Amino acid sequence: MNDEFTKITLTFPVLCDRPSRNGTFFTEEANLPAFASSNPHMPIIMQGDTIQDEEFEYQNDRVIGCTDPTYYFDYDNENKVCEVTLTGHIFNMAPDIVINEMHDGKITDFEIRSVSMWRKNDD
């Protein structure tokens, strides 16, 4: 169903001027320079399992997309939270559909049951 990359919007909170659950403390002023100096097309990574072979240990991560160079900040001074919104693309993602009806080789009625991401073969 999807021949193009899937456009996404990600919004996540960054606590400002107060510690997070893991004790990390960011200042409000640190957010803008951090994003301004970052790669404009940051990879979106799905973290995998740690794999151990006879010699090495490595992380089985996969790049599943990338961000666009535009980002937005929304500061909530009362709760000391900065919401960061990024847009981007996921490479291998599409709705899973159930075809209810076809006419002349064209789908004329369907249902969307879920949205899937899949691993693309590396070969």
C-alpha cells in the first residue's frame, strides 16, 4: 500500500531545571543549541539486543528512518518541561489492510487493522 516513506511527527518531553527519574538535569537554555548543532537529518534508530560472539559484544540496532531539519520547542515554565517536536520519515512502514472488495483488479473497499514496521533485508 505504501511506495513512499511514511511521514511522522515525534513529540517528546525534556525536563528543564529539575532532575528526571534517572537524575539527568537539563537547563532550558541547553536545548536550543543542542538541537541547532545536531545533524539536520538525525537517524531514527530502533535499538536491538546486545549480541555477544566469541570476541566482541555489539548492539544490534537498526536505522528505521531519519528526521527532517525542522524542530519545534514549546516551553512549559510552570511544569519545567520543554516539549520538542520533530518531523521525519520512517523507511519501512505501512498499514496492514484487509481487502473487502475488488473490481477490475482495483481495491474498492478495505479496512486498516494495524500499522507495521518491518526489517528490510540488507542484501
